[in-house]
Amino acid sequence: SKVAAGFSASAAITTNGALYTWGDNTYGALGTTASVSFAVAANPIPISATDSWVAVSVGYDHSLGIKGDGTLWSWGLNASGQLGVLSTATQVSPVLVSGPASTTWSKIAAGYSYSLAIDTNGRLWSWGANASGQLGINTLVTTAVSSPVLVSGPATTSWNLIVAGQFTQASALAITTTGLLYGWGLNTAGQVGNLTITNVSSPVLVSGPVATSWSAIASSGSHSVAISTTGALY
């Protein structure tokens, strides 16, 4: 029912909630066993025969998943704290993300050594690498942010969609529940879309046509695309 493709691994959820992964397993991004017993899986293999999954996102070298109970899990490389488990140790099978107690999650995006997630209350969280401001927390840090922190968006903003940049081009995009489009992070190629090529460490409005409402977003290595609610592609 859902698919996700990262830099060197892929994942898919079946209609009955089973999660399968395939591709490069050098850093445990497939999340399949308690040890990295192989480097590559050429065919889909199940992470668990009993859990039910509703969302999955694959980044450069780590993955995120949400189970049917709303819990958030991560696995793979963790050198920058991108798993959000209060450590920088790589995990080769899913571990529970260390978010606030009783938080349930609705949307996820795994990027290049960082992660984004929206909880069921519409709040936006980030963790991992932040050298380019990609966490959106209004500061730059070179040390790992190893547990979720709130993104410094406009007060009382409720978020609906997120996308995290892959590869070394670490920029992010997000759409609010009212259709506003924001960007932040690495901006050397103008991928934040705010009429500058200066990195941005907290969400800023994308400089699209006045009063445009947005419905879909995607971010590549050094450019971004979005669809308005009228079906126009930018």
C-alpha cells in the first residue's frame, strides 16, 4: 500500500501492514535482523511477521517507520543521531524513537543524516545532523541532535506534509494544514525558494505566487518542486 526509496535501499508496506525492505544493508538500513549478516538483499525481505506498519521512509543510510499504534521506529546508520534514540550507535533492527512520552506520529521523512516527523497533534519535530540548519531549530550545531526537538516554525502552526533532502544537499520543505509552504536548510542552489542562496536555520515562507495554497512537495539533491491546490507545478 506504500513504498519508499532512499539512496541505496527501498521499502514497501503490503495491504495487510507487513513491511519489506531490500537493497544495501551495509549500515543496517534494511532493519531485518539483530546483526548485519549480509551487505545486499536483492529481493524484498520482511522486517517482522507480526507488526503492522502504516508508514515508512528511507533516507541516505537510515530508515523510519510508524506502526499501527502510532509509535515511531528507526534503524540504520546513526553517526549524526538521525535515529533519535539518545545515542549515536548504529541500529540494525527497529528501535523506538525517543520522543516525548505518549506521543503518536502521523508523517515521517528520512533525509541525509537527519529526520523529520509530524505528530498526531500537527507538531513538527527534527533530529540528526544540523550543519546547514536542516533541523529548522533556529541554530547551527555540529554535534549530533540525538532525540526529537521541535522545529522553530511560526507559533501555533499545524503541519501536514514534510520532505527531507537526500544526499549531502540537506534542505527541507513542509506544508501547513492551511496550505502554506515553508523551506529551510541548505540553500546554496536556491532550493529553499526564498529568493536567496543563503542557508536558513528555521522555516521561511517559499516565495511563490501570492495567496497560493500547496498540496504536494518533493526535494532532490539541489532543487525542489511543489504542486499547488489548483494543480500548477512549480
